[in-house]
Amino acid sequence: MGAKDLNLYSMLFAYLLLLIPLGILIFMQVKLVKETIVSVLRMSIQLGLVGIYLKYLFVWDNTCLNIAWLMVMITVSTFSVINSNGIRRRDFFLPVMGALAISLFFNISYFNFFIVKISDIFNAKYLIPISGMLLGNSLKGNIIATNTFFDYFKNREKEYLFTLSLGASREEALRPVVRECMKRSLKPTLASIATIGLVSLPGMMTGQILGGSVPTTAIKYQIAIMLAIFSTMAISIFLVILFLKNVSFNKYDVMKRNIFIKGEN
């Protein structure tokens, strides 16, 4: 037996919860009221449309459609990473998209074939929800990593140039920056992994229990998905930084100024 459905009145009560944080924001004069309302409306519309689309996507279960939907997810994630850094899309769209796509397709294929052991690794029931979890979590890490990378050159470029002046190669001069990017972007996920079960019951485990699975099965899936999330995040971050290093600098190993949108640097 699956989870109990939520009727119109249940959803109304869910939206009423929003009045509490909105009241706090108004009382404290925090200018996030409009942004909060817009964000909730966008979430509701987007999830509503996706729910309708996924209903038919699962029924049709067409490999080409499933992969096309993954590419839509990857494209949206790519724009999110690029926009968060104020960099030009024409320079970074393909590198960022490539890093996200390679890491996602590798990990989702591995997960479905070796862990879940399904014959059709592009089965919509497994492909879409699990890919969403992998991509959604790795997106956060990639935004942190790329922000760290570009912030370093906005605020501490002299350190990098000084290292170059001492005879270091670009790779050698960038090594501390790359280490910092990896560290900052992976630490939140590692902290989450370390506290799962004690501090929180994560989404996949809770969803499986509500869907009727026994707790031991839900736990196994949760462990597997967390390992897959960490793998997807680490690979995508490593690749995106690698690709950024190849397109962000001129022949003199100095970061190009025209990669930033006017007003962002």
C-alpha cells in the first residue's frame, strides 16, 4: 500500500504553514517576502507540470524520451551553475554541461545496473527519480565549487600571480585553489552523510517507508543513494574545475576578464 493521498484541504493546510515564516520576515523587516512567495509559486507550478508529465513518462517508458528529460534537467542545472557565478554562457555552457552529464550518466548507469540490477537501466521508474536526486545534490556542490574558484580570483588573484612569478606552472599554481574548491563543496555532504539516522531520516528512506517498503530495504536504498550522490558530486566537481581551468585563462595563464558579465567582476 502506498502513501496516503493528500486532498485539497490537506494541501491548503500545507500552504497555511507558509504564513508563519512570512509573518517572521515581515516582523523582522527582512526583504524576502516577495521572493518567498514567488519561489513557492514557481515550485508549485513546476512540480504540478512535472507531475503531469511524469505520469505519462512512466506509462510510455520510452528510452529516448527518458534521456531527453535527463538532458533537460542537466541543461537547467548548467544554467543554474553559470548564473550563480555571473560568467558568460557562451564560454562555459558546454564545459559545465559536459561535467554534469558525464558524472550523472556514469553514476546512474552504474547504480541501476550493478546496485538495483535492472535489465533496462533507462527504465523511467528508476532513471528519473534517482537521477533527480543525484543531479540535485551535485548541483549544490558544483555551485559552491565554482563560486569558490571564481571568488578566489576576484579577491586573491595576486597570490596566484605571485606563485606563477616564482616559476610555477598553471597546474601547480592552481592546486591550492582546486583543493579548496573540493573541500568546501564536499564537506556539507560529508557532514550530512555522517549524521544520517541520528539527526535526520532522509527523503529516499522516508519515501520508501511511506510507499510500503520495510525499513531494512529503505535503509539499504538510502545508503546506496548517498554513496551514489557523493560519487556524482565528486566526479562532477572534479570535471567542472578541470574544464574551467582550460577555458578561463589566456595564453599567459592569466584569467580572462571578458568571461564575466559586466558588473559581476
